[in-house]
Amino acid sequence: MQNSTKGELLIKQLLDVQTDSALWMKPLYQDNTRNGVITDFVVCYYNKSAAIMMGFGQQADLEKHLIKDNLLKGDCEQTVFAESVYVYENNTSKESSYYNDYLQKHVQVVSTRVNDGVLSIQREVDAERKLQEQAELLNTILDTSINAVFVCEAIRNENGKIEDLRIIKINRAFTEVTGKNPEEVEGKKYLSLFPTAKDTGVFDLNCTVIETGERTRKEIYYKGENLDDWYDISLAKIGENRLLVTFTVITQEKQSLSQIQQQSTLLDNILKYSPSGICVVNIIRNEDGVPIDGAAILANEAATQITGISKELITNKISLIDAKILSNELFKEAASTLQTGKPFLAQYYLKSLHKWLELGISKMDDEHLIIVFTDITSSKTVQLEVERSADQLLNFINTAHSGISYLLPVKDKDGGIIDFRFGITNNAFAAYSGQQPETVKNKLVSEYYPAYKNNGLFEQYKSTYQTGETSRFEMHYTGEDIDAWFDIMSTKMEDGVLVTLNELTTLKKLQIDLETLINQLKKSNENLQEFAYVASHDLQEPLRKIQVFSERLQKDVADELSEENKKVFGRMIAATQRMSQLINDLLSYSQLSTKPSAFKTISLKDLLQQVIADLEATVNEKKAVILAGELPQVKGDSVQLRQLFQNLISNSLKYSKEEIPPVISLKWALVKKEINGLLLSFHEIEIKDNGIGFEQEEVERIFKVFQRLHGRSEYPGTGIGLAIVQKVVENHNGIISAESEPGKGATFRVYLPE
């Protein structure tokens, strides 16, 4: 401040020791008078801080101009100039901030008119701004993170051991996952919020990471405090005593992985048990990349059975199996599928085998196609014959279309729908009114179909229009000389209802005829069962007479018979006894062909006692021991279940070891079994013996009618007992299995639905 007064010198001394930059400028006028327009400012004073901030020399830059000399070396001079003019002319103060491009700093400025100039006090705010921006950025990152995050610090006891954690910071995702907001969590002790973490080991895991400093990531299952999910958790030590925990819910991924594994097993089973042939074909290309052939790299058993080609040959080039296929449209279509990914169905005549195949071809990847095929030779032969004799009929059918009409609502003055009006309508729809589409257009539906107002059809269309919900239903329409069944679908479309219909009258009549036929078959089956029962009793009577007469004849002429003839009589009597037993067993088996009409609650414990009482003579004769644990109550037919246990226990008594008393044990457990992808509960009843056993590969054979593993002379019987057992289990929607080794007894497991 040149020519300064003592007061001004004091101000100068005070400003010189300030850490803030101070700059005092006087205005310059266009016509060098104070009444003109201010065009610039000249520097009259700056302190040491200003010199350091703006790179001025020691008083060397006095008398420099703000605008003319580009004093601030950037684009901010005009901003500073305009604010200085405002402050000077209005004799006021103003606070503002600007960014100096040259200094690359944010500056906060307080400008005040002092005497005949403007004093600007400036302060660099970059450091504070950066800290604030970093804090805002960190909070933004935390709150926009899809992962839940929290920071905690260890609370140690007097011995330095971590006894709890204090949560310092959480993000928004933490609240979304746990349901706990910052007010509930931040500053609180970890174990007071998540006490289950102590028992599950999660708390100890947190402590270990703080103590060792080793980053840890693992998947855990956590249940407690309203949480019940799988989590992917990552832990990292920050600072000396703090822990950063990041976690996300992965329950869905876990379930998806389980589903993928199940689907993999399902696909393996589909490949193995599918009745259709399945092949994966690798495409062979020429040097230009054009498909010219293919070779199967995988084929299931059904593929070889359907084609009659061995696995060794079916994996040859396609051209070696059928050379003509490469020039056929089928190969071109397959090449198109490989390019577009659009699957297609086709029928192909394999001339070398004289077979028709129906193929579904789809893209697996850029080099492989999946081909699924079935043998349709028999149906295709019939189809071709029908097509040759019914071309005219098929052409007529192909001209028929579903009825389609776009209906527009007709409303009263209050906005209520009172009818619908025909919009666009096709021939098939209009034909039911005996009119052409152009005739019914814009006419009321009730004019041609008055019955629709009272049979519920109008209400259905109105509901579709008002709710926007698509509805599909069957309807028997009578009225206006119409008596037909329809499959109708109504869909809200813009400001109307799109109605499509297909006539089901023929199908409905066939359904009624089929139901009549089924009832007739049921009656026929009942008559056949009655006939079988009567026939079995009629067969028993002559057998009893043969047996009585044979025994009487043997007694009367016993002294006259040779030893050989006595043996013949014995075999004859034994044969009649076996025949009688066979008839009884066949009758029992035939009566099991129909499931019981109603099941009752049955105590298997009481039922078993009845069976043991019936077998008392055999049990005593063989000195058998029957051990039965707790048995449940089940839903079933008491007669059939009694047959089941009687046959199984009789089987164990029959096939016991010589000179070793039979020991038969029965156990029960409630188990889960997967049936058709569903996990169901079953009563498992295990019947185990110490008998002669059998080879495990014979397990399927023993449940078939008349199948015996031993000669009749060794072990008597008809070979129907276990077939009856399996039939009873099937009638009760159950499962039966058997395990055995020769000489080590047999174990049968019966599974009845809970």
C-alpha cells in the first residue's frame, strides 16, 4: 500500500503474518475517471502467503494488472474481475470460490471494499474438499455395493484377549440382508446383536483374522436372529485392531447348484432310459468351413436298438450309414440349424433298414447337433395309406380355422358395459351366425347371439375387459340353433377383447362314448372276476373227488399194489394237492388285480399277531423264533396286508437251513425316498431271516409268477407267493426290495406310504 498511513501500515503488518492469501487491488477506468466503466484492476499489495500461492516475486508483481497481465494465469480472471467490480461498486463484501486451472487448486475467496480498492482474502480448500470427496465417495461405494459390509473393532479384556467386537460402520446392503438399520447396529456390541455367532464359530473366525491378519474367505450357513441363509463371507484385517467383513447371500446359488446336480443326474437317466434314440453328432467341415458330413460321438442304447446298428458302426460317418442323406434336404436343414440355432422336426426314410424315423434336430454348439429320433415305421405306413386315400378330406380340413373376433365394449352413460360390438371377425366365427364377417361388423353381439347375455359368456368377456386377465375355458353353447362345445379364450387387447374359439363337439362326444365304454369294461372286468372265482371253486370240487377216490382206492388195494404202484398213487395224490394249492394261489393273485376301493387304518402289530397264530404249527415244528419290534399303524386293506406278511414269513420258514432253527426279525423305521423327483415319507418294514438265501442277480425273478429258484422236491410251493407280495405292495402304492447272499439269509424291505 504505497503512501500508506500508520493505520494502513498496521493492517499491512497484520496481513503479512496471516496464513491466508491477501491481495489488495484498485480499479482502472475506461476514461481514467472514477465515473467511467471499470476495465481492469491493478495490484497495489499482496502478502507473503499470496506470493507463495500465486508464485509472485517479492513485491515484484506490484502494479500488475489482473486482466491485462493474466495475473492468475488461468480462466478464472474474468470471474475474479466480475466479483471485484460488484464488491467495489456496491461497497459490500462477497464470499465465493473458484478453481484456478494453472495452480490446479480450489480457492475460497472473501472480497471486501477497503478504501478505494478491493481486498481479497483467499484460502486453498483442496485438502478439505478432497477429504470430503473421499468420504462421500467411500460412503457412496459402500451404499451402492451389492455386498453387505461392516467394520468392527476388537474389545479386549485386561489380558488382551478379544471378548467381543464393536460394530463401527455398516452399509445399506447390510441393512437389507439383516433387517437392522445403522441406529440399531453402529456402536453396539457384536454378540449382543448376533449371539448365535458364538455357537456357530463365526465369532471365533472373526477373532482369528484380527489376531493373525490372514485374509479369509469361506461359505457358511447361519441360522439365528431372523437369518436363515448361506453366505459367502470375506474377512480382512484393517489397522491394528479392526476387521472389514464383506458378505453376500448365496442361498439361491447353493440351491441352483443342487438343482444343476439333480438335472445332471436326470439327464444321465434320460439318456440311459429314454425310449427314443439320442445321438450327439460332430459336424465335419471342408477347408472352407462348409459342413460336408458328420459323425456321432455319443449314442444311447435306444439308438442302437431302433436303428439296428451297433455302437461301433453308429459312430461312423453319416455318409457311410446312408450316402444319400448328404444330398437330402434333411442335411441342408441340419446345416441351417447349426447356423441359426433354430431346431426342427423331420421324418426320414432310412432305406438301408427299411425304416421311417421321426427326428428332432437341435443345435448344441457351433460344431455339434443333438438328434432325438423314434421308429415310426408302423404309424407312418398307416399314415401314408390314409393320406393317399384322404387327400380331398385333408384339403378341406386345412381350410378350416379357429374362430376369431375382436369385440369392442358398449357402455351406458355411467360407463357400465351393457354389451359388446363386433370388430374384426373371421369366417369361422361369423359362420355360426350364418353371416359373413362384413355383415356382422359393428353390430351388437346380442343381435346374433342373444343367449350369450344369460349363459355367462357375456360376464366372462366383461371380466376379461375389466381385469385384464386372460381366461380360457370350455363351454356348452345352446341357442340360436347352436348346440356345440367350444374351447374359448378371451384376452384383453387395447380397448377390446380378443376372442378365439375352437369347436370341441366331436371330442366331447368321443369323451362321452369313451366314458360309457370304460363303464362297460369295468362291468365286464367285474363279471370276469366273478367268473374266475366261480371257476376256481368248480375246479376245486373235481380235484377233491379225485383226491378222495385216490386215497380210498389206495387204501382198498394197498396190499395188492407193488411198491412202484404205491409210489404212483403217492405222486398222484401229491399232484392233486399241488393243483388245489395252485388254484387257491391263482385265485388270490387274480383278486389282487383291482386295488381296494377304500383303505382303513390298520395296526401292523395286531395283524402280525394274527399271521403268527395262523402259522403256529409250522413255527412250532421248526422251532422258529420271530422277533418283532415296534410296528406302526398304516392305511391299507387288512386282507391284502395279511397276505403280504403271511407270504413273507412263510417264505422265511420254508427256506430255512436244515437243523438250524429259523430266526425271523421285523423292524420298522420312518424313511424318506425320492420318487419321480419328489421326496416322500415311507414306513420301512424290514423282514430278515437266517435262511439259505439266494443269488442277488435273481432278485427280479423271485417276484414273478411261477418263478422258482429251487426244485419242487426240495421246497414245495407254486411260485406265486412273492408275486402276491409284490402285487399287494403295488396296490398300496408302495415299494419292495430284497437283498441276499447264498447261505447268509435274505432281507426283504417293504415301503408303505406314510
